[in-house]
Amino acid sequence: MSHHLPTLFVPHGAPTFALRPGAAGAAIAAAAGALPSPRAIIVVSAHWDTVEPTVGFADRPETIHDFWGFPEALYALRYPATGCREAAEEVVAALQSAGLPAQADAGRGLDHGAWVPLRLMFPEADIPVIPLSIQSRGGVQQAYRLGQALAPLVARGFLIITSGNVTHNLRDYQAAAASDGQTPAYVRQFSTWISEQISAGAIDALLDYRRQAPGGVQAHPSEEHLLPLYVALGAAGQNAQPQRIHAGIDDYVIAMDAYSFLPQ
């Protein structure tokens, strides 16, 4: 049944999402629970950003607490994932076959963009996890190409989970938290625009979001938190069937939308 696996884009929000998963956490957990069991999970997080695509080869990737000043309970959480060298080698081979350089990192663990959603979606930690980096210098075109390189792996039983946020402006969060806590209009406008383009299969418009989308630049002063969405889009291939499995806003300005893309 591996050919029925979708590619997924899920939110990771603030690190406290691990403690208070709310509706978004319930939605991504339910989506994972409905899937056939994958051979391995490729996880692409906004928080691992490298010059060249890099694949994690660790046998037991550590839980990285890459945040500061949060409740102590967060630092006690672990996700006891295992890796799989054979699966990691397949990821490297797929990237190289697509003409992309690929590096291996034997020590890379799972940052909170990876382990927080994985802990909610696959709490038993019984499926091998292969982390893969993004390349923010290459923008959305590079992210989409990275996804396209992974597409053959979907039919071979790999579940591709990409993790970011549809909107992510921490300066606006700080302003909202310090004032009346109103959500800026662009947050919903941008989230709606992204949903509409995905539903229409408008890849060209999505790739040009910084010019075409309302509030595109304000939603993402830097692009790393949106790039995983393009990896999921590219990996699903042309004419994939999209499903918006959650829509909502946390912390005033963070759109927690989640998407599933079922390859045809």
C-alpha cells in the first residue's frame, strides 16, 4: 500500500506546540494515524538550513532543543527516533540522480521543527527517520526542485513530512504580544491565497508568491519557514490531489495550516 502515501506539510509553530498541541496537533496526529505504515520518514524542517542538500545518517538521531527561554518541561521531552543508513543512502542517491549535490551528516539530530510534529504524529517512534536540510539561499525554486528529486521515493514507501509554517513573522508576533493581541490582516489573507493557489494547482503563482500574494513579504521576511511547503509540492508531482487538513492561527501571527498532497 506504499503507493498510497501522500506528501505532507505540517506546522511546528512555537516550541510550546509540543506541550499544547491543540487543534493543529490533533489534526496532524489524525492524518498520520490514517496512513499505511511507511518504510521510513524523510523529515524536512525549516530549522536545518545548509548550503547543499544534506542527509542525516545518524543511527539514533538526538532530540535537539534548539530554543531558549521556554518552560523547563520542554527540555525534558525526547523523541527516541532511530535512523536507517540504507534508507539515507537511497535519499542521497535520489538527489544525485536528479543532479543535486548531496552531503551526508553522521551526527545530525532532530531539531524542534522535526521532532515536535513527529512526536505528535508517530508517538511510538517506531519508523526510521531521515532528516534532510533545506537551502534557503536557493529560495522556493530550489525547494521545489529538492522535492521533485524526492518524488521517486514516495512510490518506494517513503513518507515525506515537511515542517514549517504558512506565516512566520516573529517581529509581528512580538508587537502583537506586547499590545492588544490582534492578528494582522495579512495573516489570514496570505493563508487564504496559498490555499486557493494550491487548490487550483497554480504552481507558477505559488513560486512567485512574493510578488503575487497579499502580504507575501510580510508573512515571510525570510523564507525558510515556507520552503518546506514547496518541497512537499515538488515531491507530490504534477496533478497531485491536495487536501488542507488544518487551518488556524496560533500566537497571533503563526498560521498553522497543514496540507496533504496525494500523488496521482
